[in-house]
Amino acid sequence: MGAIRTFFTTFALTFALAIPAAAQTKANQLFGAKGSPSRQAPAAYGEYSKGCLAGGVQMPETGRTWQAMRLSRNRNWGHPEMIDFLGDLSHRVQRIGWPGLYIGDISQARGGPMLSGHASHQMGLDADVWMRKPQSLTLSRAERERIGSTNMRSANQRTVSANYSPDVGQVIQIAALDPRVDRIFVTPPVKIELCKRANRKDRKWLQKVRPLSGHNTHFHVRLKCPRGDRACETQRPTVDDLSNGGSGCDETLMWWVTDYLDPPKRTAPAKPSKPAPRKRGARDYTMADLPRQCAQVLSAP
């Protein structure tokens, strides 16, 4: 009976791919409705912002050195490589005096586009780590919904807030030094602060740390595609591909403090006769936009 049900579900998904995109159910509704992982071998399919996750593993709600936050979202699922990494990182930060980590969103049970929030986090290889030093690793489920992380960006957006301390930078450095990590996204003032304080003889790890708005309270870790996951596409260029081997500090300081926050005046371009079409995002995707393997991930028991 189970085999028959799987056949018809797969058939329905295949049939849906032939329907014009505008008439199809959005992929985020399909993946958002799945509360459990597929019973398949673990695999990441596609891209970080256009993919899915087979055989996802749930980050336990509480470990000796971590707690998963916002459990009501059911986004504490990831590729086994990510779950192992987060466990390792939460243990390593103990050497700088942190008791562990608060872990934010990873992925949905089967990855894919989300109903709200992230455009990425679709393959179980992205995770948000709170920049709040845990005061307790025995929080109740209700407490994990109420408390928030700590804002590390000041009101002027150019500097870190008074909440920032050097040990936050140490946590980020420990994460960046892990060879599994491809890049880490932080609010730009944190990158600037890291550049100011880093050892001048040991700055190569800073290349992995990228400034990006929207990361005031957490840093976003992105892993490389696991070895053997041939249908997984690591973001290009990877940090290892960069030939200059620099820290990214000079460019960051110059661009963020000048052009972004105080952009040079330019002559306004002529208004187009027709407005440009809105760019499609992750919440617009249908199954036709995702890798073909994602239909099987969705239909698998």
C-alpha cells in the first residue's frame, strides 16, 4: 500500500512540473508542510538558495554544550555534516569561557524554500548561531521562544554596539578556522571590528567572514558541499578559490564606511518607460525551479 501511495505522489509531482509555473503550488508551501525528514540517504541537492535536503538529521533540542532555539519553527534540521559541525563548535567555544551556544535556524525537515524568513538555508548546510553568550543551557521551550539574541550593531551602523566583546570575535574565529566552513556572514560593523583586532600575522581566516546586512544578532555559517554529494553546488567562488589570500579588510572598511552608508552623489538615471519586472525569489519558486531530485525528496516516506 505504501509503495502505491508513493507512486501516485511521485506521479502527481511529475505531472505538476508540466503545469505552467503560475498555476503550480509554491514549493515553500509543499516543503513547509513536511514536519519530518525523508527516509533516504543524507544528501544536499541544488544550491543554498534553491535546493532541498534528503535524509535530514534533527539537531537535538538540548545537548551538553548547546540549545536549539525557537523550536516552534521546526527548523533544527540539517545535513549530518552540519549537525556534527555545530556540536563540535559548541564544544570548542568552551576553551574561551563560553558554556556552549544557542543555535538558531538551520533548515526545514526536508530543506527547500521556507514560508517566511530565509532565502537560503535550503540544503541543511546553513545555520544561524546566536551572538549571545548563554547564561543557561537548561532553558524551557517557552523560554526559548521569549528570549532574543544580542544586537551587535550600534545605532549609527558604523560601529559595534556596547554589547560586543572580544570573545564574540573569538567564537567567530573558531568557526572560521574549521575546514568545513565555506563562509560566515556577519553584520558589517562586526567584520570591521574583527579586522581592527585580528593578529596581523594570522588574518587569512578573515577572508571567510563576509559583511552582510541583517546579521546583527547572529552569525550565519555556510558549509562547503560534503564530499560525495555530487548534486550539491558549493557557492562560487569559494574562499579557497580566491587567489589574493587576503583578509577582505581593506575593501570592507572602505566600502562599508563610505559608499554604502554615505553613497557618493550621482546623476539620477532616466526613469525607464516600463517598470522592471520584480525579481523572483525563493518564495516564488515552484517545483519546476528546484533540482529534479527534490520531487523525490518531497514524495518519499
